[in-house]
Amino acid sequence: MARKILISIFRSFLIGCYVLPLSIQYLFQTQVKKENIYILAIESSCDDTSAAVMCNTTRLSNVVATQKIHEEYGGVVPELASRAHQQNIVPVVHQALDKANIDKKQLSAIAFTRGPGLMGSLLVGTSFAKSMALGLQIPLIEVNHMQAHILAHFIEEEGSESPSFPFLALTISGGHTQVVLVKDYLDMEVLGETLDDAVGEAFDKSAKILGLPYPGGPLVDKYARLGNPDAFQFPKPKVEGLNFSFSGLKTSVLYFIQRERKKDPDFVETHLNDICASIQKTIVNILMDKLKAAVKQTGITQVAIGGGVSANSGIRKALQEAEEDYGWKTYIPKFEYCTDNAAMIGIVGYLKYRMGDFSDQSITARARYVIG
Ligand code: KG4
Ligand code: ZN
């Protein structure tokens, strides 16, 4: 009798340990396959407050409130960014739901940027996402911002194609410059990165030296299109392996402008287009040299770019030319998905939802959050 009781306890234990979790997982997966998944995504890592609604891999809405306040200061002021996120987040989320024509009760989960980024900014999105997920009793999904820049290529769009694994990704933004080997959706390895300034900073700081407002990257791009890229020469850094360095370029631009202004006080105004074109050409060459080295090292010829600087016309053109010149297959995001936006957080949210990769309420923001 005692033996029978023991066997039945053991059976229940086995069922509890193995059969139940497997069946729950099975139920979860079949349900996920059948139903549409609606993810509300929130991005607040720097100076853009953004919310998006995804239906599976399709973007239903993607609202971005860009904070203008930083223009006066020539760069992002963390405390002001955090306050602006607090003001923007509720209306931005409402707009995203309205535009998607989705009621919050229909949401399957909430995804948010956990990091990397400015701590004060991240905290706003993180706290908001946690509270909303708790209130609605739906899963919470944390997302790495840099992974999201790469996985934005998997947002389904008419006429767009997604890379297949493995591929190389060049992430170029105001805070990062990395060459990443992407083995699978969430299996990535950083092969090289900047040792000092990010490429976006190189654009913005050069622009500041030229007296252009923040963020100067898009303006350098605009003037560069009208100028001669061979007008002036700037040195390229010598950095080992697949790492980058941009602080030297900024200094050489500064000294060059100081020198030329002594001879001609109107030098910048007269030669703005040529200066911008020459700076942009140098930056694009630095990026392309490292990409070529990464292709050589890995033998992978599928190359995707992501991050704010991927909006730059110079790098976009250089990549398109690389298709013909070197036989690469390149992936360039739509402008909407280049700079910070919540749709890219939403696609990662969807992928993690399918994997059942959820976070609990104890999760906190991470200012430094490496891919890998
Ligand atoms: O990814 P992002 O929106 O924010 C960060 O995560 O940093 O990138 C912003 C950066 C800024 O440095 C901005 O100047 C740069 O991207 N950027 C550009 C262009 N559009 C944005 N840089 C060069 N050319 C552009 N067209
Ligand atoms: Zn970014």
C-alpha cells in the first residue's frame, strides 16, 4: 500500500516537473501561432520619446516625439531629456494606440528599451512599461536598444527584404559604432567597436565646430551633397582589428578650421559644402574600410546597417556601390527605422514573445548594456 502511494506521488511529481511545463509550452506555442500578437513598444533611451504598436512583424503605428529643447545647448542634456520623456510618454502612447486603432485591452505584451542609454531617460520608459503591463496583467519584455537597431531589418514592409543568418551588422549611432556578427535573432557577437567617440558624435561635434546646431549629422549630410568630397584631406586613424576611433578626426577638423579662419575669417561660410563633403567622405571611408576587413575576416558578404547614422546619404551610397564592386548583399533600413523609434523595439518584443522570453517586475534599466 505504502509502495503504491509512493509510486503515485512520484508519478504526480514527474507530471508536475516535465509533462505540465511541456504542455503549457505547447499550448503557448500553438496559441501564438494561431492568434495575432499585438505588442505595444516603448523607446526612451536618449532624446526621442517613441511608442509603436506591432501586429506580429507588421508596424501598425510608430510615433516619435523628438525633443527640440537640446538644440539650444548643442547636445543632449540628460536631466532635460528625462523631464521631456515624462511629459511626452502618455500622449505618445495614446497616439500610437489611436493610430493603430487598437484598444489597450487587445495588447498581448509590452516591450520597452532596457538599455543602453541615459539612465534618467531609460527609467521613464521602464517604469511606464512595468506599470502598464502590471495594470493590464500582460507580459513585459525587455529589449536591448542596439539589438533593436539591427533587428529593425525584420519589420515586414512592402518591397523590403530581411537578411538571412549569419550576417554582419554595422551599428552607427550617436552613442555607438560597432561591427556585429549576427548569428541568429538574439545571438550576436561584437567583432569591433569604437575606442572613443561614436560616429554620430564625430558628425555632431564636427558640425558644432562649423557653427551648425545640434544634431549636426543630418546638416553635414545635407551640405555634403552639394560639395566636393576631395576639396580637403583629413587623416584616417590607424586602429588595430575591427575597432574604430573618431576623436582624432574631430581634433583635426578643429585645428584645420582654426588655421583657415586665421587666414580668412569667412572660410567656413564660403566653403561649408566642401568642408562637409570632405568630412563625410573621411567618415564613410573609415566605416567602409572596417566593413571590408570584417567581410574578409568572416567570409560573410551579407551586410546590414542600423542606427541614426545609417540615414546618411554617403554611407547608403557606399553600401549600394559595394553590391556591384564587391558582390555584397546589403540591407539599408527605411529612414523611419534609422533613428531611434519604437517599432524596432516592437519587432524584438514580438520575437521574444514567440520565444516566451518575458521579464518580471523586478527588472531595472541598464545604462550600459552590451550585446551578446
Ligand atoms: O540612433 P540615433 O537616433 O540615436 C542614438 O541611439 O544615438 O542616432 C542619432 C545620431 C546623431 O548623432 C545624428 O547626428 C546622427 O545619428 N544622424 C546622422 C544623420 N541622421 C542622423 N548623421 C549623419 N547623417 C545623417 N543623415
Ligand atoms: Zn539608437
